[in-house]
Amino acid sequence: MFDGKYVTTAMSVSCQLNWACNFFVGLFFPYINKSLGAYSFGPFAIVLLLVFLFAWLYLPETQGTTPSELQAELVKKNAGRSYHNMDIEGMASHVPPTQDEWEEALATLEDEEKVGLHISQSLSSSK
């Protein structure tokens, strides 16, 4: 489901979330077991049912689709929506910068640093 460059981050976040949830289950289960006795697995069954219904009703099927196909489907579905002032359609059509564009951007940064260095030197020498 994730593009190759996001797989490691997604796996890391999901592992951390899994560990955190396991910690809280281990922390609170003795109290739940003491209160509910034989029905102590009821809250977990309810949460499992709600997650299953959410996945079944709202999440798209991704089997056999490429990340770009999935992204195109989600862009089509969410066209016209704005999330924190982000343009969903514009982001989907964004092409990564070419090597020439990177070199031009780095040259511009170097020029700006030289100008900033020159200004700071002239300010310190005028004191």
C-alpha cells in the first residue's frame, strides 16, 4: 500500500504503536479482569468488531493494485477537499525535481550564503 520510500517509516510507526498498545493492554488487563471476571475479553471483542467494520466499510481494497493506482483512486475520491491547506490534486501530479533543478537550487543557496556571509562580515568590521 505504501510507496517504497515510505515503507520503513510506516513499519517503524506501526511497530511503535503496536508496542504502546500492548503496554496499555498489559497495564490495564488485571483491573479489567478483576472487574469483569469471565467477561474481561468483551471490551477487546467490541474494539475488534468496530475495527473490522471500519476496515470493511471505509478502507479501499488494495490487493492487485500498485501504489500509483491507489493514489490516483484516492485523489479522484478526495478531489476538491482541502486538508490543512494542502492541494491533494496538485500533490498527486507533482514530479520529483530533476538533477538540473537540484543543482540550480543548491547554487542559489550557496549564492545566498555568500551574500549573507559578506553582509555579516561588513557589519562586524564596521563596529
